[in-house]
Amino acid sequence: VSHPVNKETETKILNCLQIGDKGGLYDSYFSTVKNITEVALKAMSPGINDPGTALHAINYLILLFSKRMELPDEIAYNTDQGKNYFIQQLYPFEKLLSSSFSELRTYAAHDPVITQSVLKGCNYLLQRPAIDDDYYSIIVKEERLFRQRHNEVTKKN
């Protein structure tokens, strides 16, 4: 900020910061989704073969995406009667969904139970409130790509 702010504004600003060696909110949000996606993928690997865990991980992902739909990609905070503001960048919804779903498409689209879970999750997301209507078209696109990949893989077998 360019000048001293009151204690309330200072607290609001500090609550939006993550200080440490783990990266910022931008990184940690993406990392959490990536880690849960990896749990689903590892559970589907031939050596582990635990579709129940994969389904739980997918359900968690869908819930996280649902919550993320309530937020814009960029949040501006006004302080001190609009004289100052700061912007919090979130990992873009499209990239978040795409990165998770592309991995699931690549490594798990052969499984009809996983495919059904992802498609049901997309349907759930399409019924949830979103702060940006573009989020719905992103979900529809990912759903179509997942369905297409599943059809390609199952036709080969």
C-alpha cells in the first residue's frame, strides 16, 4: 500500500497472504487438486487397482471444483474507501479443470465406472451456481472430451 492503513484493513490484507516456503495461494490450490488427481490415477494403476479410492478422489475433486466455481479467477479487494486495492489471482478455473481432467482422460477413461463418475460429476457441476457463466462452457467442453476419449479407448478394445 502507498500509505498507512487501519488495523482492520491490515488484517484483511495479511489474511490473504501465505508466507512460507510452500508457495502462494495460487500454487497451493493447484497443488491440492493435482495431488488428489494423482491419488485417483495411482489408485487406478494396475499394481494398486483400487477403483473405490479413485472414485472417492474424483468425488473430492468435483466438490472442490464446485466450490471453486463460486470464485472468480481474479478477486479485487478495496481498502480504505476505495483509495487502494489489491488483486488476488486464483489458478484459472479452466486450467484447473483441464489439467485434472486431461490426466484422468489419459489414464482412466478406459474404465466405465470412472468415466460414469466423472460424467456424473460434470452434470453435478452444471447444476451448481457459478460466478462466471463461462465456467459452464468449460465444464461442457471437458465433459465432451472425456466422453470422446472413453469412446475411443473402448472401441480399440
